[in-house]
Amino acid sequence: MVLFAVAAIIALASAVMVITAKSPVGSVLYLIISILAQSVLYIQLSGLFVAAFLVLVYGGAILVLFLFVIMMLNIRYANLGDDTLSKIKPLGWVFGLVLLAEMVWVSMGVSSRMAEVGENFGNVPEVAHLLYGKFVYPFELTSILLLTAIVGAVVMARKGS
Amino acid sequence: MGDLTYIVLIIVKVVVVYMAVITGCAYATWLERKLLGRLQHRVGPTYVGPFGLLQPIADGLKLIFKEDVIPSQAEKFILIIAPVIAFIPGFLAFAVIPIGPPIELFGYTIPLTISDLNIGILFILATTSLGVYGLALGGWSSGSKYSLLGGIRSSAQMISYEVSYGLALVPIVMIAGTLSLNEIVAQQSSVFDWYVFKNPVAFLIFWICAVAETNRLPFDMPEAESELVAGYLTEYSSMRFSMFFVGEYANMITAAAVVATVFFGGWQGPFLPGPLWLVLKVIVFMVFYIWFRATFPRLRYDQLMDLGWKVLFPLALLNVLVTGIILYLF
């Protein structure tokens, strides 16, 4: 319980720091801390597989890519007074509030106690059954979507040169 | 077994393994200098102790007493924590590597692994994937162009090779039917059951990627001294430098131990006790690391990317497919 509280607080606090941090590299670092804390939460639910994949995919691959791009552009401090950014800002509030409402609505449905998870939660066979059984179509569609995005990015990069 | 004994046991195991890896790192530098010397018709360190055996201790002492320089352009906090981030993951991965068969002591059966996770392989992949942050952040925070280039190179290289690094292990997991390293070792009880013979392609891809992931020659683009001075290490001195250095060697030892465990039967072997077999196998792969360094010229950056994305990655995918088909048919 103590561990849960500590990990949850770290995850939430660093998530807030992601959007308030001045330097983009700082944001990435806070996001890594947040993800590590989240994986601690999964370990507590004995979902070791999910926890390891969270660190492996997000911590080890995607965020390295973020860091790579930020370092390539060599931006030290984000220019928050930027015009395009201030135009998007109200939209951010709208989406944020919608997300918050959605989360409140979902959590109304669950009881206030800590949720019980099945014995096999987050195990390899369990995740495999979900991905390749129940959710096979959304899963495959997502991969096609990602593939399209990759091809699109390559096409755009080629046009430039 | 009571809770207290359990905790004490874990702490003892952690300390023993940690000390062993640290000592291994120190003597890996000795082995490297000695062997590299011989490969280049030199004698290597000879003056400090017999066969130069005290050289690592002398080097360590020297580094401690060096002045610690922090560049004025640097991001101080990140500059200070970057070596720590580079240092830890190499040691973390050792938590799941089986070191020997369970031993009987005072009536308890003690498994010789710090933690027998049922997702051992994923744990290793997850921890080694975090090591890149130390290098990338160290390069970025130094506030020097050479360091920044080294950091950017290291992050690009790590992402590229990590994909094949993980994919190379997938066929082994498919054949073994488990992600637990203890069970994978148990399945390789005789030499003919070694996974290197069941899937040599996976071993080749994994080993090449392991050399690339640890930034060793011929893949040491992040610190290519002939073009980048010392890459991400340029602005580091004293203990911070040596932490990067020890981190690199810890990563090498970990990679060697993983290869020995997954492909070469881990601690299994006749006559000698288990841990000794693992150490011997690790030493063999450390020698390979050094041999590579003496033999191959450094790759150019585009060659490095070509090899990673156009050769190793498709080959690893193909290997997964072929293994799947064979497993399905037989």
C-alpha cells in the first residue's frame, strides 16, 4: 500500500512536470520517471510482462527517439510564447477537460476499493490471448495504421530531397 | 524459510554478485590491455605487480585523485547523474542471470539467482535498453559539439540495434516455450541441446547486436576518437569518466553472460562447479570482444545503419518466420 502510494504519487507528479518543465529534455526525463513509476504499479499487480514491456517499448525505444529528435534540433528551452502554440492552447484545455470527464465517468463505475485483478493478470499467455484472440482485429488494424504512417513519413522525406 | 532469512539471503546474493561483476570489470580492463598488447606485438602492462595484475587498482586510484572538471556550458545536474544512469543498468540485468544450480546450505535450498523472474529475458532487454540514456544525456549535457554528436550517434545506434537485439531472442523463446532464464538453462543440459546449434542465425544476430549495443569496436561510433575526440566522454574526467568506463565493461560482461546463458548452456558443464563454468564462458566472450577490437576497422556511420536496418533486422524477422514454420510443421 505504501509502495503503491509512493509509485502513484511519483507517476502523477512527474506527469505534471512533463508539461510544466522548461526544457524539452527535462520533459523527456520526467516522462521516463513517470513510466518507471507506472511499471512499478504493474509489478504490484504481478503483471510483470506488462511492466517489462512498458519499460522496454516506451522507456527504451520511444523516449530515446524523442530524446534523439530533441538533441538533433538542439533546443535547450521551449519558447512558450510562440504564436502557433498559443493558438492551440485552448484546444488543449478542451481535450484535457474531455479526458478528465471521461476518467471521472469511468471511475464512477468502479467501487472505491482497490480493484481486484485476476490471477493471470498481465502474464504472457493472458496478454497473448487478448491480443491475438479477443482484440485481434483492432491489434492488426493498429499495425497497418502504423505501417501507413511509416510509409507516409518516408514518402514525405523523399519529396524534400 | 522466514522473512528475515529471505531478506538477508537476497542482500548477500546481491552484494556477492555486485562485487564479482565490479571485480570482473576491473580485470576485464587488464585482460583487454594485455591481450590487445599481444595482438599488436606489444607486452601490455607489466610493471605493476606480477603480469601487471595490480594495474586495474593503480588505474582506479589514479582516476579517483584526478581533478573533476565541470564545463561552464554544461547542464550541471544532468551532467552529474548521466554516468550513474549509464552505470546502473549493466548491473541490474545480472539480477536474473542464473549463476549455478541450487545449493543446500544449513538445511535450506538456495537458488543461485538473485531473482528467478518468469520474464527474465524481457527484464534483461528492458534494463539494457535504459543504458542509452546515460550516454545520450551525458553527451547532451556537456555543452560541447563533440559530446553532442557522440550522444546523438549513441541514441540512433542503440535504437537501431535494439530492435534486432530483441528480435534475435524471439526464436529461442519460441523453441524454449518460456521467458525464464532458469528454464532455458535447464533445457540445455548437454552440449547438443545448446541453442547455438538449434538456431545459429539467432546467435549471430544477437552477438553482433550485443557488440553494437555495448558500443564496442567496430561499432564504437559514439566515441570514435579519430573524428569525435572521445564523443560523449569528451568533457568527463575523474570518477565520472571511470563510471562510464566501468558501466561499459559491466554491459559487456552482462551481454557475454546473456549469450552464455541463452545460447551456450549457462552454468551447465561437466566436472567443474556451475558458477565457474559461467565465468569461463563469459571470459571466452570477453576475449572475442577484445579480438574484434584488434581485428575489425570501425564502420562508417552509413554502413552501421545499413547493417542494422537492411541486413540484421530483415534477417531477424525472417529467422522468426522460419522458426515459426518449422515449429508448426514438426
